Amino acid sequence: MDVVVVDDHPLFSRGLELLLPPESDGRVRVVATTDDASAGAALVLRHHADVAVVDLHMPPPGGTRAIAAIRRADPMVRIVALSGLAEADAALEALRAGASGFLPKTASPEVLVRPLLAVLDGWSVIPESLLRQLLDDAAPTADQGIAAQLTADDRRLWRLVAAGTSTVDIATTLHVSERTVKRLVANLLRQLKVATRVEAAALAGRVGLGEDGAG
């Protein structure tokens, strides 16, 4: 897995560059780093990166805009936002911008390896305490008509996504290719008007997906 790091702290970037490969048994390597938020998208494209690790708290244009720019440049790349502060608002901002996960910068490289691999496999990652806060803070009056507008197949896929099912397992369940699953999930997220699987799962809980027992 090739990773681009967008962070304005050289020591942190260098630490990831040196420590991620041995901690991941060579499965993860940092192919490029930059301290310029506006350069992230170009680096991702140039190196065909699988994952971009982006610090949220960077000088203008800032980490959130960097995430959005990377997502526009390469919709298939996975993005993990990092922050020195475990703030629900910052996590939500990153997820809405297109991040696939949010992790505190206090996490050591050996702890980061597993989330990075999970993100590459199609999972969204976020500390449990922040996820619970996001769910608690979610508006209880979410649009109940969303589920009704979806087909039975869409609702089935939504349930799988909300359950945290991996791309591989969804492909097996639906008897389609992983590429097809990624396309179907992207289309579902557009219909739900959310940016990530985490938000789709939160929305499923708010609208009571599955309570009617439908497919």
C-alpha cells in the first residue's frame, strides 16, 4: 500500500516514513510527503497513492480543503485525517470533506498500520468515543423518507454498509465483483447525501433502518 503524507510537521512525516514499513512487514510504505496542503492532490496522482494521510490543522488552505481536493482529483483514493485533538466537530468536518477515517496524531505508527489497511479495504475508521459522540449529537429528526425512496437492493446494501461489512464480504454476499461493490456504495452514498460509510451508518441508525424488516 502506497501512502502520501500531507503534514506540516516534518518530524511526524519522517517518523511515519521510517516506522510504517517495518511495523507493517513491508505492506505499507510512504512514497511522498509534503508540508503544503495545496500539493496533496498532485502528489496522490503522481504516485498513484492508495491512501493519503492528511493533518487537519495545517496552514491555509488547510487540511479540510486538502482532503476535498484529493477526493476530487482521485475519487478512489482513501483518505485518513489526523488531528492533535480528538474533537467530534473536527472529525465530522473531515468526514464530510471526503475522509475515510479520523485518527488522533497521538496514535503510534504500529497502531496506525491496522486502520490504514482497514481503510484501504473499504472500511471507515474513527475512535469509538468520537463515533458515539457523533451519533449522540446527530439530529433526531433525520429525513425518514430517505429509506422509502430506495429500492430493496439499495436498502440491503445500506444495511451491509451500516453493519461495517467489508468490500470483500459485500461482494461475496451480493455475488458481484469488488469493483462493482465500490461503484454501488458510491452511488448509495450519493443517494443518501452523505460522504462516507460512517455517515451512512449513523443515518441508518437515525432513520431506524431495518426496523420494518424489509429486505
